[in-house]
Amino acid sequence: MDSGADPAPSLDEADAPVPARGTRTRVRRDEIVTAAAEYFAEHGYSNAGMRDIAQAVGIKGASLYNHFHSKEEILYAIALQMTKDPQEHLLVLDAEGSPAQRLTALIEVHVRHLATHRVEHLVSLRELSALSPEHRVVVTDYRKYYQRRVRDVIAAGARAGQFTVRDAGQSAIAVLDLMNGISWWLRDDQDVDQLVADYVDFAIRGILHHDESVR
């Protein structure tokens, strides 16, 4: 006869680890950032309110304020995800290999990251001016550092005779603008492997005029 009590959990359920509070908080923040980016991309940052974002996430407004105090803070989190996190990509520039090989590796991880986070990247590009001056400086500094690292590898390749460029700094901007522009048109059904191959060709052979005979 059913006593009305909840059934005892199975051994698997009873033994299942309970996520730590900090982990649950990070997961929830990530969910908020992802949902907010999609909302900003579709409706525009200026048209969004905290209540709209909470509804998009599926939580109450009060719960949203437990994680973020304002929509600008959410936008900052999105921008940091697309500027601070990719600094790890730069590790490939410190690996073994010629400048062309290392830059090829960077282009691959950069393009794949953009393909995975297209919406977040589009929002971070389009809504940069909406950040507070303090937050905008942080994001801009991360971007400038990334650009300098790319410039230095291009300059090394030019000195080695691998690349033919007039200005390494301008060439770095051209390579990064080329890749970042993917966010404006990329589709979910895009063949990312082919996209990577194409953009390596566009950047290494097109912009940098790589001489494959030089090792």
C-alpha cells in the first residue's frame, strides 16, 4: 500500500555526488551569460531589461540579482569571456615551430572558438560602447595584448623571410579582423573544418604572402 512518502533513492541516486555550491553558482552564471547573449543578439542590448534576461534564463528576477547587479555587468562578463579566456590561445605561439606554423595553430583555435561562441562574440563586438569606461578599458587592453602577440609572430616571420608584409602591426589587425568577421555571418550548419582550412589560406598565403620554400 502506498504510504504517500517519496520512494527511497536508488543506490545510484543516493551515491551521486552533489555539486558544490561554488560549482553550481558558476554553472548558473554561465547559463545567464549564454542566455543574455542570445537575447542581446536578437533584441539589442539597449532594449533588454533585467526582467527580460531573467525570463530568458527561466529564473526569477530576484535570483538574477544574486549573480549580477546590472545588465552592464552581464555584458561585461560576455565581453570578458570573448577577450580574457582566449588569451589561453596564445600559448600556441610559444610552442615549437616556425612563425607560419605557430600562427596557423593560432588561427585554428581562434576560428574554432568563434564558431563555438559566435553569438557571444558578435554581442561583444557590437555592444562594446555600452560598457562602462572602466570595463571597456579592461576589454580593450586584452584585445590589444592579443593583437601585439600576433604582430610579434608576424614580424618574426617577416625577418625570417617567411612572410612578405610592409607593416607587421597592420597585418596583425588585418588577420584578426578577417577572423573576427566570421561572427557576422556564420551559420550553425557551417563546416568548421573547412572554415579553418580556408581562413588559414586567406591569412597565411593571402594577407601574409607566405613563402613556403623558406623553412
